[in-house]
Amino acid sequence: MLTVPAYAATSATEPLAPTTVERRDVGPHDVLIDIKYCGICHSDIHNVRSEWGPATYPLVPGHEIAGIVTQVGSEVTRHAVGDRVGVGCMVNSCRECVPCLRGEEQYCLKGNTLTYGSIDADGTLTQGGYSTHVVVNDDFVVTIPEGLGLDEAAPLLCAGITTYSPLRRWGAGPDKKVAVIGLGGLGHMAVKIAHAMGAEVTVLSQSLKKMDDGLRLGADHYYATGDPATFEQLAGTFDVILNTVSAKLDLDTFLGLLAVGGTMVNVGAPAEPLSLNVFSLIMQGRVYAGSLIGGIRETQEMLDFCAEHGIGAEVEIIPAEKINEAYERVLASDVRYRFVIDTATLA
Ligand code: NAP
Ligand code: ZN
Ligand code: ZN
């Protein structure tokens, strides 16, 4: 057992604070990772504040982990000491059900083991990447390709795969018009990835404040959803709309922007239920869909795609003591475009 520094939430209302967590001994199929960077995802905030249901405390968040392998178990074949690796939202799954066999471990029928807040095989609670080290089953560890810095790669483990997977599935590419709602952590990755896939990309942000950034990141067009004219101008335009917004939206208004047969995919996960008028879908054969992160194989594919296209996240690196401040800035849509914790500041 290894006792390592971490940052944890102790309740839904208290600020996060320094602590330690225990990491299990490296088993035959495990790797020990020296975490270098961990991204702050809005899901960490939803979880820490028990917005998706009661969390178990103390809770160490963090599922955008990038680091270096420092020890491997006797049966490990995929990684070696010194490898640059990443861990996302999952650290295990049943491996036997239909989704697992298809490589969609995120949809494991027995419920996968999340990087934090899940009961692990040994009965302990998993604890995430706001920490200096983690022990993870080799099959849930991906390789960070050369050419991607570990800091800019960390957010790819959640924000990258969560946007890459639906963009691939719903055919973002040449001759496709893709809109991204919300230019935050997920949104900025969606813009970069959809642009690299060859789509014509439009950002739909609350205001035009971040327009220069949006265009620099690869968007072809940028509109403010605070301006009602946007919805008249763009009615019936898009083949795919990716909704990354962490709060409740008026879905009908946004569904009106889809072309006939177009698809709006919700990856944003607000706590409150969203509602829609079915006529927003029926009259133009539109589709409203959801998507959860991506499987391990697809996560590796996404990392390789990003390395090939020179895509990393735009990060603001912070010391651990700024985590609570960063949470407030994320909540105020004041993130450009992912906070990443330098875990050396935890030691
Ligand atoms: P984020 O960095 O906070 O970005 C969310 C963006 O949504 C903000 O930057 C803002 O963009 C926009 N927004 C926020 N509040 C809004 C409001 N009241 N009305 C309209 N727009 C608003 O968050 P994130 O880390 O990208 O995560 C986004 C959501 O995805 C969260 O709910 C998270 O839990 C969820 N998520 C889901 C998955 C999955 O697998 N499905 C994976 C990861 C995260 P503008 O300033 O440009 O308007
Ligand atoms: Zn996440
Ligand atoms: Zn399964």
C-alpha cells in the first residue's frame, strides 16, 4: 500500500482540501502511474457538489490523468516503466457483456468502475487524479503519443474523447455542418476535433466574448445565443449539433437549428431534467441523442488522431491550492479552456 498526497472534497458544500489517499499494491495486471497533470472537468464539480445524486466523501475527483509509468505488474504487456500514459473516466468493467466486447466499456451492462466514486474489486472506494500517484489495471491505461505534451494531453482523456466519439459516430467530416453549443472544456475540444475531421464548424456561445479564440481554434463561424437573431439566421442549418452545456437549455430553440434529418447530441449533463416539444423532432425527422465518453480502444484512436493533427487542449496550469478558485471560474464560464493541476504542487 502506498499513501500519497491528494486533494479531496469532504462534503457537498466545503471547499476541497489537502489530504492523503491509499493506493493498492501493484497487482499482476496493474501499473503504477506517477501523475504529472490532471484536468478539471465540469463533471468533477457536479460530483463534488452531489448534483447528480449523493456522493460519498471524502472524494478525490479527477479523471483526466496524464503521467509516467513507474512500476508494472508481472502480467502487464501493454505498458512499461517510463511510458507516457493516460487514464480517463473508467478504471475497469466486466469485459464480458455485449457493450464491453464491442469496446464500449462506458456502457458496460454491469456498470463500469469509475476512476473516482466507484466501489473497486477490493471493496474500497476509487479515488481520482487530484493526486500524485494512481494504480490502474493495464487494460484501462492508454498511451499518450510522442508530440503531445502531458499537460495538453490530460484533458483529452475526458473532454477529448467525449467530443471525438459522437463527432465520429454522427459523421462529422467534409460537407457536414457541425455546431458546438458552449465554448468551455468540451466545447473547445469539439471545435478543434470537428475542424480536423473536415467539417464546417460553428460555435454557439452565450456571447461574442470568446469569438477570436473560437475562430483561432478552428471554427468557421461564431454566433451569440444571447441574440435572438441568431436563431432566425441559422434555422434549419446544421447536420450535427453537439450540446456541451452544463446547464439547462431551451432545447426546442436549438433543435430548430437542425437541418432535415439532423442530429443533436447531448453530452452536457446538467442535473435538472431537460424537456422538449416532440414536434421539434417530428416535423423535420430530427434526432435527439446522448453520448457518454468513449471506449478504451476509441480513446487510444482519439489520442492518435489528436497527435497526428497536432491537437492538444488549451490549458491553464494551476497549483493544487487554486482548485477551489478554478471551480468558481468554471462555474462562471470563465475557463480558457481547461484548468489542469500540476500535481507536483501536491507533494
Ligand atoms: P465547462 O468548461 O464549464 O463548459 C460548459 C460551457 O457551457 C461554458 O463554458 C459555457 O460556454 C456554456 N454554459 C455554461 N452555463 C450556461 C448556461 N447557463 N446557458 C448557456 N450556456 C452555458 O464544462 P465542461 O467540462 O466542458 O463540461 C460540460 C458538461 O458536459 C458538464 O455538464 C459535464 O458534466 C458534461 N460532461 C459530460 C460527459 C459525457 O460523457 N457525456 C463527459 C464530460 C463532461 P459559453 O461561455 O461559450 O456560452
Ligand atoms: Zn469529465
Ligand atoms: Zn461489461
